[in-house]
Amino acid sequence: MARARKLSNAGLGLACFAVFVAMVGMAFASVPLYRAFCQATGFYGTARRASAAPTVISNRTVTVRFDTNVRGLSWRFEPEQPSQTMRLGENKLAFFRATNTGDKPVTGRAIYNVTPLSAGPYFSKLECFCFKNQTIAPGETVEFPVVYFVDPRYGTNADTEGAPEITLSYTFFQAVTGPRVSSNEGSGASAGASPLGGSRRARL
């Protein structure tokens, strides 16, 4: 009887431990899963990541304004152009500039969203510095390109057809996980080239 009780207690303990491990695992997995869900659906103003541009370009236009912010980094971060006017379905290339004003290398990661939130499902990026960590050396200035488009359906949806402007907002935070990408590293890129094909110039 006593042995059976001990076995029962041991089984209960193992079950509780298994539940605890599962809950911890779900907590760690929830952030990337939530991010993937937002990027796939455009939920809560998250710009989607696309592999191809639309084949149809509308005559309707929209103005995309750029907003930049930094949290906890010794960086100066700004768009090279305050806004761009584009046709729906058209590919656009925008540039942003970041300078490390500190005295040591810093790795940051940009998060992003668009407003109005209803524009999220229609705003897509083909290439973006925000897809990976970025490291900037002390005193270095780096130019970051972004290739994006707004789906033509943006102009016909009841929630967005009357919204002539979209704001694309980036905020750089200190990177705490993931690979470190320095200004002279990349997938086969030369020391002076961006992984996205744009120039990366120090002290512009």
C-alpha cells in the first residue's frame, strides 16, 4: 500500500514537472509564433513580408510617411526622405540612416508597424533591414534600404479606400537574441555592401 502510494506520488510529481516544462516552452515559443502570425496576416498594423510583388499596378496613389525611433541605444536613426507617394502595387525603395554616436559597437533590432492599423494586411516588404539584427561600430553611419509595396486592394477595401496616407514606423531596440550582423558581414557580401544591395557607408 505504501509502495503504491509512493509510486502514485512519483507519477504525480513527474506529471507536474512535465506540465511546468511545457508551459515554459510555450512561453518562450509564443513570442516568435506571435510575430510570425502578425507578419503573415498584417494583424495589429504589422507590415507583411512578401516574396513577390503584385503583377497589377493601380492608378490610385497613397502617400507613405516614415517615422523612426530609438529605445536604449546610442544611435541617431532617421529616414532619408520624410515620405513617398506611390501607386498601389508599385515597388518603392526607401532609405534610412543610422549613426552610432557611442564609443562601442552596438547591435540593434528594429520592430515595425503601420498606421492606420487596417493598412497592415496590404503593406508588404520584399527586403528590409528589420528582418535581422544590425551592428554598427562606434562613429559609423549605415544606410539601410527598404523595398516595399502596398497591395492594390488597399484602394478598394471599405476600411482603407478613404485613407490616403500610411505611416511606416520603425523603433530600434537593443538586440538580445539571434545572430550578430556587423557592418562588414553578410551572406557573401563584400565589406562595403549591404545584405540588401544598398551601400553601407561610414561617416556619411
